[in-house]
Amino acid sequence: MKKLLSLLTLWVAFAAPMAFAQDDLQLDPRVRAKAEAMWKAMANKDGMVTQKVLMDMVMQKFNEMDKGKKGMISAADAARIMLFLSGQVGAP
């Protein structure tokens, strides 16, 4: 869990500047709408997503991909989870 949280933190640190550097108008409208809908569904009544909700989603996706239940997934599978969370691809 600590390694997954570290990887997620590292990914956010590197991906966030790139995501915010891109003009919102340049994003594919379908990708933007899909990501916004996913995060809006996760938000509470204040429009905020809690750490617990986010981490629960990451763990759910991780567990779905950990077919051998070894507590490990490939780097490629981890990348798929991150792309899913950013709204760039469908569910892994």
C-alpha cells in the first residue's frame, strides 16, 4: 500500500504540471467530459473528492488487475490505472 501511495504521489507530481499546462480547449471534449463525469460522481455534496474515496478507487482498480492476488501489478498495469484516473482511457 505504501509503495502504491508513493507511486500515485509521484505520478501526480509529474503529471499535474503537464495536465494543467495544456490549454483546456485543446483537450478532446469527449475525454474532458468523461473525466469530469467520473470525478463529479466521486465528489461529495461540496464538490470535493476525499482522499479515502480516491484511494478506495485506486485500490479497487489495483485489486482488479492483481489477478494472482500477490499484491503486485506490472508497471504497465499501474500506468493503465493512472491513465484511467486521468480520464484518458476507459476502465482498465
